Amino acid sequence: MGAECKMSERQALIQRKACALVIQHGYDGFTMSDLAQAVGVSRRTLFNAVPDKASAVLGPQEDPAELTDRPEVRQFLAGGPSGDLLDDSITLLRGAFPASADAGAVRGQRQVADSAMRADPKVRALAMERAARTTSLITQLTCQRMGWPDGDLRARAVTASLTSLAELAMSELVARSHVTSVAAIADEVIAAYLAVARPQTSRPAE
């Protein structure tokens, strides 16, 4: 098993234990030392896997600087891959649901996070803050690509569509316990959206 896979499994375990502690004691009712003990690791090992309590409960979040350095994001900013903003935004969204992702693991992580959010409003508020940061970044990238002013309504409209589609894909993944492919769910949701947004592209060839 590779180091990356081991880290992913450890982060999933940390999230399960952290969410269980939230349900039992509330977000502010336990410390990172308590979490390390529940996981069965040292504090140092815990902090090597997650930087803070929010990341332990909600899962790690990629640093914006690292995200914007990804090849696919650089390509998007350069106007690619197709030159069409909607198509290229969808391509970015599709990349967030890789074929290699373990559907069971992703489903489980979402379910435990949802349980923690239901148990403590503070966790829900933290999740909303995280979503707002992601939304702001996508809007910023779209404005940068198109040369629009910061916060342009068109960029915010594109961002709202992407985030709604991503949320719908995750909801469908959780609801369909038999589905084994994260990518397949994303493709289905995107196809349904494009059938309405661009119906001519969904018609079979004559």
C-alpha cells in the first residue's frame, strides 16, 4: 500500500472518530489530544494528517495556492481546454470526481460529516464557511480567465451552477448506496444539467 493511500485511510479514520466525538460531546467538547487518543495515535501523528479540528471533522481542504497550481486549473485560466466557459467549467467540475475515487469511502465521509453537522450547528457553520471560500475562489478564477471585474455577476452565476451540481452529485452518491463509481454519478448529473442548459448537445445524432 502506497504512502498516499495510507494517509488517505488515516484521514478517513480520523474523520470518523472526530465526528463521533462531535456527536457525543459537541464540537467544543473535545480536544485534539482527545481525538488522538480516540484514533490511537500521538498528537504529532495526528497533526501530520490534519492541521486542525475543522479539517479532522470535515476532511482536509486543499490549500488555494496548491489548487491554482494544478495543470487543469492553469489550463482553465489560459482559456482552455475548449475555449467555451461553460464547457471548460464543467470539465473542471468533472475533475473533482475522479474515476479512481472509492465511492464507498467518499460516501462514508460525507455521511459522517452530515451526522456531525446535524449534531452541532457550529460544524454546519464551519462547513458553510469552507463552501464560501471555495465559491469565492472559483468566482475569482472565472473572473481572471474572462477579464471580468472581481465578483462579476456572470462569474458568480457560473460558480453557483458548479457548486449546485457538485452538491447534487454528492447527494445522489449518498442516496444510491449501490453505486460504486463516483465518476459515473458526476457524469449523470452533468448530463442531466446539459440536457437542459444545452439541449441540442444531448440529442442523438441523426
